[in-house]
Amino acid sequence: MTPEQLAETIAAQAADKKAIDVVELDVRGVLGYTDFFLVCSGNTARQTKAIHDGIHQALKDEHRILPRRVEGVREASWILMDYLDVVVHIFTPEARDFYRLEQLWGEVPARAMEAAEA
């Protein structure tokens, strides 16, 4: 699976769990450790956990892919899933506003992932 396909698959799973504001940041050429950030939000900590669980289970069951590392599941305001080529950031709206990840990487190409394509 290419990094682009992995990002699309993750976006689809996030959309399936009703993630909001799903954005793909292309960090190739800027970061050496990953190709894409996939950023999304859940309305509550419970929903961020559900998004995490949906992504994790689908990639494990359908593609035999496990994340290299996962952080933040207990607190669930910012969950990070490292799939090497794609790093997933799942935020509550408050945490996303606070950390402003998209603004931090504002110079990189970004693409909103619509539910229809995800």
C-alpha cells in the first residue's frame, strides 16, 4: 500500500466514525520521518477514541497493518497514531484549536478529505 493509499484508507475510516474536518498535510520533503499527517477531530473524547478504534481495527483486520506507536488514548484529547508513512492526529475541537497543527505546517500542501472521497 502506498503512503497515498494509506492516507485515503485512514481518512475513510475516520469519516466512517463521523470525524470532522479531516485534512491531509503533505509533509514529504519537509520531514524525514513521514510523508503525510492526517488531522481530524471528534466532538468529544469518547468520539476521538471511537475514531482511533475504527482506524486501528480496520487497518489491522483488512490490511494487517499496525501502528508503530500510539499515544494519548487514555486522555483522548489528542490521539497520535504513527503508521510510519502516515501519522494520524485525532483531536477534540478544543485541543485542535490550542495546538493549531495545520497553522504550524501552513506552508505544506493541504487537502480537505471529503466524506464522499474518504
